[in-house]
Amino acid sequence: MTSDDVPIGRRVARWRVRRSMTQQMLADRLCRSKSWVDKIERGARSLDRYSVIQELADVLRVDPEVLLGEQRSTPAGPRDGVDDIRAALARYDVPQAPTQTMEEVRRQVGYAWLTYQHAHYGQLVRVLPGLLDAAQGARSAEVLVHAYRITSSLLVKLGEADLGWLAADRAMSAAGDDPILAATAAISVAQALRAQDRDRLALAALLSAANRVLPPSADAGDQEVCGPFGDRTCRKPLDHEGQGDHRGRAVGGTLLVQAALAAAGCGDARRADELTDRAAGVATNLRGYDDTHRTSFGPIAVDLARVLSAAQRGDADEALHRHLTVNRREAFRRLPAEYRGAYLVDVARAYLQVGDLRGAARALVDADSVAPAEVRCRPLARTVIAEIARANPAPAGVARLATLVGLTR
């Protein structure tokens, strides 16, 4: 049995003995009964309030995390390496000859994607500067776009949206005339813009890219994908080589999902629903594909978008009603850890909208169990932790997270 498997009551008993205290002595210092201490140590009474755990820890002269079986702090923060990524983006002296083979660089890109999808952000921060240098030396549009996209996605997670936009813009430039690569870069551009609360700009970029990779909707009579302001002057989606490619459709579906979220951010609920419905049609027509561009697109992505869209436009009740159904699906559990963790943090925010602190705490603790870095490294998640931890008493799990990320209760 590892230390994390030991019940908290046994940890209390262990530290009481180490401090040469009897149960009565501990009870006296806590102003409680000996029977209460005995029940805690035997597990007959649960310790589910952080304030009580803190009180016990103070008397036993240990950190609360010791009693909870957690590490005192999070591993070295990813933000410590942002300057190295910034320096790599600022280097323009591309080597004249590649220092690695194309296959080696592709393997590095694949490793970086897996690291990102498993939400190992601290590890990824250390890898990216070297990957950016290698990708520039490789002189491959595909490799460059992927390297810049990973970089942009991570920077947005870490609260560096401006720098993330720069990396995404580099991806767009590297894509050149390739419509699919340009569309994947547009996803990153829009995510960086949305992180800066520039939803209208994000929506315009997303719809423009969707026009290029998706065929006209067969069940909508060549329905146009129109501009962010509802105008009908835009052209119909282009018919070009590759529009029947499942990879292109998956990228296009992701663009529509992101556009729906941007529309919700603009307060345009009707447009958000239309775009989500169209994304659902794209997802329905997918018949299995290789997720080369790491979109994780499919019916479950559309369902999650409906939850987040409802929450973003202020309809938290609808969002949470949908969440309770979506969260139980096997398809949700098959999504990358990063995707699930980020979604659960957003769900915690929806619970806060309706004043359900316990629901918010459960979602946040679930997110931490799926992808700890999503909760412990993202400024957005820290804000949610701080808001929940202000409750008196704070839910034990969130109060623990507040301590782990260095927030005061």
C-alpha cells in the first residue's frame, strides 16, 4: 500500500504517535472529545472539511497535504520555460542545412503532440524550444505548422495569449497554399484570439477557413457559411481537391465547433446553434479517420461544444443538464486527457454561474484527477479555484488544490 492509499485517519494516528501524543492529548488540544479522535483514526468518522484537516495539521505540526497524502507542491512550473519558447520564436537565423533528418523531426513532433494531449505541460515546455529550431531547419510546411500549433496551444493554456497568437500566425504563414494546413492553423489563430476576448475576429477567421475546406451542406441546399455579422454576401464554400477527405472534414468540423463557441462569446445564440448543428452533420458523416491533425473531432466533440456554448451565453442550467448526460459516455472517456481536463474546468465555471459550489468543486477535482496540469498550471483554473476556495468552509478537495497552487484561502 502506497502512502496515497493510506486512509487519512491512519495518517493522523501515525503523526500523533510520532509527536508522542495520546488520543486524549490530541483531543484536548483540538477542544474535542477522545471519542471523536478515536473515530477519526479508525475511519468511523470521515474528515471531509478542509478547515478541520487544517486544524489537525496545525496541532500535529505537519502540512495539510501530508495528512491528505499529497505532495507539498506542483512540479516545476511550465511558466518558468516560457522565456525559452519566446527566445526560440525570436530566432530568425535558420541553419543552412538541417541538423536532423526529416523522420527524426517528425518523431519529435509526434512526441510533442502526445505530451500535449496527455497534459504534461512542464515536460512540453522543455521540449518546444528545441523542436522549433529543428522544425525550422527541416523546411517542411507540415512539420512547421504542427510545431507552431503545439506551441500556440500551450502558450494559450499558460495565459500567454499574445505570444500564442504569434505562434499561430507563424503556422498560418508556414501553411502557404495548402488549404488543410491553413485550416488547422486557423484553429490555433482563433483559439488565441478567443483567449483575448476577441470573439468576432476569431469567428471571421474560422468561417473563412471553413469555407475553404468544407463542401456545401448537402442537406441544406448549398447553404452558405456566412460572415460573423450575419451578412449573406459571402461566397459559398469552395469545391476543391480534398474536400471529400475525412481529414479535411474533421478539420472543417473543428472549425465549425470553434466558430460556434466564438459566436456564443459574441452573444449570438442563434448563430452558435446553427454552426453546432452543421458541425453535428459533419461528425455524423465521418466513418473513421486517422486524426493526423489532432482535432479529436467527432460527435462527442459536438456534444461538448453544446455544453460550453450554453454556458458561454449564460444559460448554465441548460449547460449542466447536457453535461450530466455527456459526461457519462464512453466516448468522453476516450478523449485526450487535455481535452477532458479543459472541458471540466469550464464545467466548474458553469456550476459557479448557478452558485453550486459543491458541483464546481467536484468538476474541478475531477479535472485534476484527469489532467493535473490543466488545473495547476492554467491561470484560468487558478481563478476558478480561488473563487470556490473562498467558501466557508471550503470543499476539502478544492482547498487542497488552493494550497497546492499557492493560493491563500
